[in-house]
Amino acid sequence: MKRIHLPASRQELRELRAGEEVLLSGTIYTARDAAHKRLKELIEKGEPLPFDLQDAVIYYVGPTPARPGQVIGSAGPTTSSRMDPYVPLLCEHGMAGMIGKGRRSEEVRQAVMKHGAVYFVTVGGAGALLSKAITAAEPVAFEDLLSEAVVRLTVKDFPCFVGMDTEGNDIYDLADQCVSDR
């Protein structure tokens, strides 16, 4: 299992391979559909973004409110494909990685390869367990979106798999190949 400190260098990301287990530590940002739409609008208007996209990793999550004594509530991944239309633009502006669940489009594969980005996948349905790897949460933007606001998370040993590496290799394609080889 590889340990990756974020933000990671593009060279470090290029060394990852689809299917590898990784533990992420450092800073990630939350953003779902509505936040992605707003980020796109800001970019198109030439306005500043609420956080620096350069080498950023975005986690597709809408965490639940924290209970007393907790940093954050349950924080499981949402289906990534809903963010597919935004990935090429965000990669062009420096995004280095995404965390979610599920397959991605060919458009995402091309953007990942062109910009040296990585798609990490984590386990859906394990939000309470994943939240234990989150050590800090600070609202950054779009707080009116409630659970879909952009939040800066500090994570320690956040468990993921490399879902799609910088060469476009995809963990879901590898799984399909294993099944068909039986």
C-alpha cells in the first residue's frame, strides 16, 4: 500500500497504477454537482476561484453534519459520473485528482491522460468509517449549498484505490477483464 501526501507531485501521480491501494494524507476539497457548476461559472467569467485548483484533489462527497465531538459526520463518496462534464475544464485549471465511486466517461479518461491527473475510488456505504480519516474540516465556499458546499478537509491515511491512472488505465476495466478471464 502506498502512502501519498497531498498535494502530490505530478511525477508521484504518474507512478501510480490502476488498482493500487493508497492512503492519502494532506488536503482535499469537497465538491459535488452544484459546487462544480459554480466553479465552472467562475472560470468562464474569469473570476477568482475560492481555492487554488493547482494540484488540488476534489472529493465527491456531501458529508452529514458532525455530531458533538466529531470533526465531520458520515463522509462517503457519491457517484462520480455526475461530475464528468466538469473534469476537463477543472483539469485544465490544475486539478490533479478526484475521489469518488463508479466508472468515468471517455471524456474523463482523455482529460486524466492529457493533464496527468488521477481518479481515486473509495468504498461507497462506508462513510462513517471514512470520516475517521478526516482530522479537520473548514468551510471554503458556497455555504448556501449546505452539504454540497466546498469544504477543505485535512485527511490522514484516507483509504482509496487508484481508479484511473495517468495513462488512462481503469480499475473497472481491469475488474471486467478478470471476470471475463474466468
